[in-house]
Amino acid sequence: MSVESLGLYDAVVDAAALERTVARFREREIVLPTFAQLADPTTMPAKVTDVLASVGADDADPRNLWRVNWYNDSTREGRSEIPEFIEIPGELTGVDARIVLALGNRFPMIRAHKVLAAYSCLAPRVVAGAFDPTAHRAIWPSTGNYARGGVAISEIMGCRGVAVLPEGMSRERFEWLEDWISDPSDVIRTYGTESNVKEIYDACNELAKDPTNVILNQFAEFSNHLGHYWVTGRALEHVFETVGNGARLAAFVSASGSAGTLGAGDYLKDRYGCRIAAVEALECPTMLYNGYGEHNIQGIGDKHIPLIHNVSNTDDAIAISDEATDTLMLLFNTPVGREHLLGAGIAPEVVDGLRNMGYSSICNMLAAIKMAKYHRMGSDDVIVTVATDGAEMYGSEVGPIIDRDHGGSFDGRAAAAAHARFLEGVDTDQLLELGELGRRRIFNLGYYTWVEQQGIDFELFEARRDRSWWDALRPYTARWDEMIIEFNERTGVTL
């Protein structure tokens, strides 16, 4: 498998395809933002604000590409001076360390930051002539949000997008896809749930036999890593510099998923020397125990180590139970749960802010609490993480969880028990501080997926052990920005 097939382009590879793409974008009046502009929207043309005034955040409109950043406000149509975030107070976490989550549900179209990953994977291919919207279909393998982001980006870039995701994902994901996709065959439901990533790969390998299908595998596309390194990393840096007040950036925490968001941790570690924790579901503890299983922390894919996970730069592996995330979803998003929190002295604005957290967001919060306790972090320490999406993506899950786990009634006693067990009772179990042997073991797990099953070159697989290999990736984003600027000039389209 070539480096280019992993999303790493630094020149035009098909001039004829590029010409057709230029014509399509000129026809659709599409202007691509650069990664530098997404990282710092103050560098966007001044007219962007006026242009977006008539565009809804959920519209299938190419101008929404300019909202694919962390600086949208709570309406998702205006711009915030700093990325919006919530800070979870010690009264709720039980630790002195400050835990801050940037809000992914401010992103356009899908209310999740995975739309940034989708843009990061497709845009470099478009400007390199490696993806022809007049001939190719974009295939988006995912456990949900990335596939939705890919479909949205495909639609507004004038091409056909195909979502490949497990059949057991939340109803809201499929309802969204039904609204955006006109051909039902462009939604491919594979077996299982979060933990069945191999089945997604198998479906994509079949699709790849058709040369008109381009697989944009977020788990192996290094543009996913780089997009988050520069765009998410800088946004989180801005959040930290805003709230830090002389404190130390102690750690970045993120559930692994495709490992794209962990790229932001690399950015923060390069600048602040913070720890990086990768998080997984306890029911499928691949990093922690070489384990397997099924779980419901939607947004995480397990039973493998993503190719774009910079394992050698990871300091801690943490597992969180989906029993905890399921139950806290009820505590945060039912009237009786919110009433309990208010009665426990949690400020109303904090209780309201908890609705910005979906399953993987709650998982990130719990992992941050666990990390603060294990490493004895104090009031001068800040842990930064992301709320990938909000509770609005999981409303259909609440009733079934109440029926399954609480006999059909989640009452005040159940809310108090949830608070005591899953917040006040967070311990330091299921956290592994990684040394050289631990990192080597986790890295080696990737061999079976990527070399044996997916055909990645062994030399490329091994090269990822060294920091210098990852450092050599960083200039690609600047090169893509040059290519984006050249591409926009060729289309002649202006905002």
C-alpha cells in the first residue's frame, strides 16, 4: 500500500481528474478553506461572516465548509472568540484538577467534530486530483459520526458519499443519513456495534474492487491525524491559554475511536509537555488487556489499534465501563437526574452544560477524573479533552437503558446511586501508565490488523515507531494549504 493511498499527497497525481474537479467546483461555486483558516478563523476573509449570514448550520451548502472549525457559537451560525467549552467543577468530579471539554456539537451539519476529520481526509485528495467528484464515490467507513460527516462533505463538494457503519448504532445516526442520502443503497449496515470494526473493513475491501470507489478510511488516513494535530490542537491550546491563568497543562485525554483526535494530543504535548491518555471501553479492553468484547460507548471502535495512533507518544491507557456512560447519560439527561444534581448543589448552568456530552464525551470526562486521581493532580493542573458530540444524538437510547437496567423506572434513588457510584466512586483501577514495554505491546497489536489483514507495507508499519517519522508528517498540512489556494485560484470562484 502506497503512502499516497494513506492520504499523504504533496503534488497533483492526475491532471485530467483535477481539471474535471475544477470545473465541478466552479459550477457548484465551491471555495475550499485552508487548514490554517480552520485553525484560526480570524485569518478567514472578512466577508465570510456576511456570506454565512444567510446559510443555516444544517444546510447542504458549500459555504458551510467555512464552519468546519471549533469556533462556532451555541447557535452554530455565529462565531465565538474562543472555542466553546464546559469546565466540570470539583463538586461533580471530586478532584481539584480542572477538567475542560471543548464542545464538538457546535460543528455544522452533524453536530460532531468528525466533520473536520472528513474534510481533512477528502480535501487533500481533491486538490491533488486523486479524487474526481464526477466519477468517484467517497466511501466513509465509521461507527457513525465520521460517516455522517463524510456524507455531508461529499454532498456539498458535489460528489456521491457512501456511509459504512454497524447496524447497531443509534437511531439518530440512521435518521440523519436518511435525510441526507437519496439512494438507500448508499447506507451500508454492517454486522454488530462499536466493537465490530473489522466487519466495516471487510465491506470496504469488497467495495474497493470497484475502481470508482475511493475508500477514505479514517483509521488509516494520516490526513485525519494531521487535521486534528493542527486544527483541533490549536483550538484546544486557545482554550487552555484562556482558562489556564498560570496553571499547568497536565494532560490531554481522548477516547481512541479512529485515533484522529489523539493527534491534537501530539500538538499539545509538543508545546506543553503534557501527558496523553488514550481511552477505550472496559468491555472491550484492547489496549489494556489485549481483550475483546462488545460495548455501547458509541464513537469508539475497538478490537484493533488504528494505524494513525502514535502509540509511542501515548503515556496512559484507560478503560471506562459503558455501564458508567449509559447510567450517567440518564443522570445528565432525565428530569429526575437533573433534579438530583441540582439538589446536590451543582450549579444550574453546569447541569445544563452536561447535555453537551454524548457517550464518548462522558467517557472522556470519567477518564480525566481517573487520571487526575491516579497522578495526584491538583488545582494548578488542567486536563483538556473533547465532547465529541452531545446528548441530542442519543435520545432514543434513554428509554431502552431505563427498561434494561432500571426495571422501567429511573427514580430519585437510582439517580443518587448513579451519582455515588459513577462519579463520586471513580477509582484508579483500569489505568495503565505506559512504559517502553507497554507502548511496544500496544504498538505490536496493530500488526495483525494492518500488515496481516489490510496489506500495509511492513516497513511503513514499523517506521511509525519513531518520533522522527511523525515529525516528518507535519509539513504536509502547509503544502495542502498551498494546493488549496492554487485550486481555488483555478476555479475562479470567490466568496
